[in-house]
Amino acid sequence: MSGLKKAGYSNLVGCRGGGCAVCKAELLGGEVSYDDPVADSVLTADERAGGTCLTCRAVPESDVTIEMRNELRLISPLLRQLNEKARVKAKSVISGTESKE
């Protein structure tokens, strides 16, 4: 969730404690763990096996790709623009067409 805010977006937020399941998302890549137990009534074993995670409680173990179930709201166009410029620059550096400085 904090990554969304840094990128200038907001998502529907519920209890923030892993109890309401409002923040469920599809984990498309990478792995997550949970520091605290999550009730099976909130996130079933089948959902976990199928790649569903709770964005409020999941701790990425690697780079992750998720698909949100709820719509995102753009809350800061300036942050979105800055992040887009940073992504473009990073791709240029990686591809060798631009220096890091």
C-alpha cells in the first residue's frame, strides 16, 4: 500500500489489519509472507494457493507483481509524473543509452 502512495495513487482501504479482506489482490509474480497469522476465514488456503494476497499484511519476499481487485485513484498527478520520469530514466540506464548521473 505504501508503494501505491509513493507512486501517487490510492486504493480502497479497510481495516488495515488483515481482518476485512477489502484489500485482496492477485499475486501474479513473486512471493509474499505474513509476519502475523491471517485467519482462514479472510484468506482461505485455496485463495493462497491460487495467488490471492492481502496487500495490507503481505510482506514481499522478492519483487512482486500484483493485480488490484479494486480501482485505483490518482491522488497526486505530480508524483505520478515524477515516478514515470524515473522509470524511463532507469530503463535507459539499464539498456546503456544513458549514464546514471
